[in-house]
Amino acid sequence: MTDQTLNDYMQTRKEWFEKRLDTFLRKLPITEKLRESMLYSLMAGGKRIRPILLFATLEELGGKPDQGLSVAIAIEMIHTYSLIHDDLPAMDDDELRRGRATNHIVYGEGTAVLAGDGLLTAAFQVLAEDPLLSETLKVQLIAMLASAAGPEGMVGGQEDDLEAEEKVLNLDQLISVHRRKTGRLIKFPIEAAARIAGASEAEQMQLSAYADNIGLAFQIGDDILDITGNQNELGKPIGSDLDNHKNTYVSLLTLDGAREELAKQIDRAIGCLNEIGLGQSVLAQLANYLLHRTH
Amino acid sequence: MTDQTLNDYMQTRKEWFEKRLDTFLRKLPITEKLRESMLYSLMAGGKRIRPILLFATLEELGGKPDQGLSVAIAIEMIHTYSLIHDDLPAMDDDELRRGRATNHIVYGEGTAVLAGDGLLTAAFQVLAEDPLLSETLKVQLIAMLASAAGPEGMVGGQEDDLEAEEKVLNLDQLISVHRRKTGRLIKFPIEAAARIAGASEAEQMQLSAYADNIGLAFQIGDDILDITGNQNELGKPIGSDLDNHKNTYVSLLTLDGAREELAKQIDRAIGCLNEIGLGQSVLAQLANYLLHRTH
């Protein structure tokens, strides 16, 4: 697959997904301001990397994107709510996200808290109301998503991150924070797709390991881009991690060391895919894309 | 049933429930501060009126409290998260709740936001992982809970309430706000119990109507207590609605009018129970309790 084919694949899936996401939100019987605020952040663009990982895994295993649509919507709702709450003055206090004013700047803090709460709750509703998946599968996916997103997963990692603000972490500690804070919600779409497609034990194992590696790679990439990125492409100020004395892979490993670690993770990820005959798949291309991304 | 019997019933169920709630939270593999913050608000007392409505409905229909335990835990987690977020400076900015400092005062705003997010997410995990209920039932209950708690329900009502702060509402508008803001999460435990116990169509219909009436009664009672209550019993300052120019049943109907409306709702609630032979049940006693409560 060429870079152009990968780009086309990502673009096609992204557009298909966003159309359905928008339709779903517009159907909810809610007040205009709450809907607007939820849509403002949900439709703010972004690469939709989690849904795309889900669709790609599903398709490589012989499934259809439709089977993963409500899981993808649920993931993106949860990812979006976490950004809205993370940007609040009580948390990271960010006024800019993806080149636009953050939710609380536009709609006020109260509505931003509620938009986040609403997206998080609606995520489970979308999944429970999915018309295609079996009830057994839905219960499994809801339990997996709640574990990945909740106190054991993302929320726990965010708390770890809050508490680490005044400390200097070593590499193991930093990895442990990121596995929960960002890793679990990148791993979930891949594991969910494997479950939906009825993957074998061996496939599930290798795909989970692949997911762990690219989850870490994604975070290392973010830390590198905070130093080397272009403010316009990223839609947020450069060097903010440094200014905020954040623990990052770059601060621990230097820029070159972080780049080496990123390449190592991608290598490992592709090694896992090779084990199950997916070394040339879209998933391998997506791993390489993470290695070379500029935003 | 005498008042003493009702008090004993409520106390027994409350203690049984709280022990299990505590055990569940202590088992989660999370950082100490996040757990503490979640437990601080979750175990702050309160009447556990929602779980008790669920257990009572279940038992009156021939079910066992155990069958409703994870639903009850999920409801109380969601009720608690909504209080934590509601107390934030960005929302109601309250420093006192049930006689104790609010979550963000003790743990900081960032952790309070996360404790709320964590409780909301864990609620769906508890339900999905319940070992007793069938998968069909779990999917139904998760969809019902998400609808009751999310943008269509409680979160939507909270946004309505935020937007109503600068306006004067009429009675219909006030009722519409409360049906979503507090009514849906009082209705859910009753409807969930009816579903779990396999209630007939007629029973489900009357119990839903009963739930609507006591949901409204509960809110009217709150508004009355804000004027007539005892600060020590309530654990929060008296007259704060008045000071904040809030739209309440008392401000719209006068104190006597609100009392009349409260009695009317309780009458109707008991009428619904009479239709299905539950006019002398714990549920009827609970309705009367709402009429006479002092905190």
C-alpha cells in the first residue's frame, strides 16, 4: 500500500464516520446549547485515529466497518469528553485546541463540564442501543470500554498525571502513567474490533501487543511534536510541555533518544503483525504513519 | 407498616448496600487519592433513597435485593458524580454538602472533576460486570440508565437549569426542567426493578406513573425544606435558593401552594399503587415519608 492509498483510506473512513457521528448527535432531544457545545468539540476535526484503528482492524480480519460504527462513535465521544474536561481551568487550563478556542472558552465552564458528562454518558447509550451487535458482545464491549476509560484506565492515568506535576518521574513511571492515560483508549478500539470479528486467541494476543506498542509510540510522538512541530499544523502552541515542566519522553531521553524509542516501538508493533500475517496490512501502514506524522 | 418498621427497613437496606458499595470501590486498582476522593463523596451518607426505592420495588414484586445490587451501586455512583460536578465553582460553587466540605474543597478541583468522571464511568462497568443478571437485561438497563443520566435526562436538565438562572420560569417550564434534572434518576431505579422482577405491563405502567409523581414530590419537598428546614439536619445553609433567585415551587406557588402540590403528587402516587394492589406496600410508605420528611 502506498502512502497515497493510506491517506485515501484514512480520509474515506474519516468522512464516512463523521457523517454518522453528526447525524446521531442531531437526533438527540436536547437543548440547543448543550447539543452545539457537544458538537463543537466532537466535530472539531482531529485525525479520528482511534476509529480508524478500529475500522482497519475489523476489515483486516474480514469484518465490515458497519459492525464497528457505534463502538467508534462511543470511543470518539469519550476521547472528546476527556479533552473538554482536560482543557478546563481546573485541569490543564488550555484556551486553544486544534487551532480553535476550547469548549469552556466558547460555551462557559458550566456547559463545558456538562458537555463532557453528556458525551461520556451518551457513549454507553450508543453502544447499548447498537442494532447490529449481539447482546453478549455489547455487554463485553461496554465492560471493556468502561475499564479502559474509567478509574482503572484513562481517568486513573489523568489523576496520576495531575499528581506527577510536581515530581520528576523515571522512565518506568512515565510509561505506567501513559499506558493508562492514553494507551488504554488506543488499545480498546483494536481489541474491540478483534472481538467483533471473532479473531483467534493468537490474533487477539498479537493485536493487543501491537496496540500497546503503538499506544506508547503515539505518546512519544506527541512529546516529540511538542518540540519539533509546527504550531499551525498542530493547532496548539509549541513548547508548552517544556514551559509547564512536564515529564515527557524528550525530557527523560533527549530528542534523539525519544526518536529512537519511537522507532523501536513501531518495529515491535510491526513484529507483532508479522506473527499473524498482517505485516503488510493497513495496520502496519498506520504504525509507520505514526512514526512519520507531523501533526 | 408503622413508621418504625419503615425506618428499620430503610436503615437495614442502607447499611447492607453501603457495605457492598465500599467493598467494590476498595477493590479497584487505582491511585489512593482518586479512590479516597471517590469514596469521600460516595460514602458521605445521604438517605440512599434511589437504591431503597429499587430494593423496595424489587421486593414488593417478589424479587430479591441481590438482583438489584449492581444497578443500585451504579445509580448511587451516578447520583454522587452529579453532586460532585454540581458543587464545582464552575457550576453551583458550593463549599458544603451534607454538613461536610465539598469534594473540590478537600481534594482540589482537578481531582474532583476526575472523581466525578471516574464514578460515572465505573457505574457502567459495575452494571456490565454484574454476575446475576442476563445479558439481555444488562443491555436494557444500561441503555435506560444512560438515557436517564445523559443529555436526554439529568445532564440535559442540569443544562436547562444553568440556562434558566437568569430567567423566570412558569410552572410547566419548572416541571419540565425537574423531570429531567432529578426526576429521571428517581424514576430509573423503580423502572429497573420492575424490569428485573419481570413485572406485567400494567404494573410497569403504574409504577412508572408512581415514579413520576414521587420524583416531582421529592423536588417540591427539597424546595420547601430550603425555606423551612433545619440547617443542622439538612447539612447545608437554609434559604440559599432565595438568595440565588432560583426558580422553585415555593417562589412560584408560595409555601402553602407548594405544600398542597406536594400532597397532591403523593396522593396520585399512592393512587397508582392502589391500581396494582400495592396501596399498603413499602412503596406507599416511602411516598408518605417524602411528604413528611424533615431532611
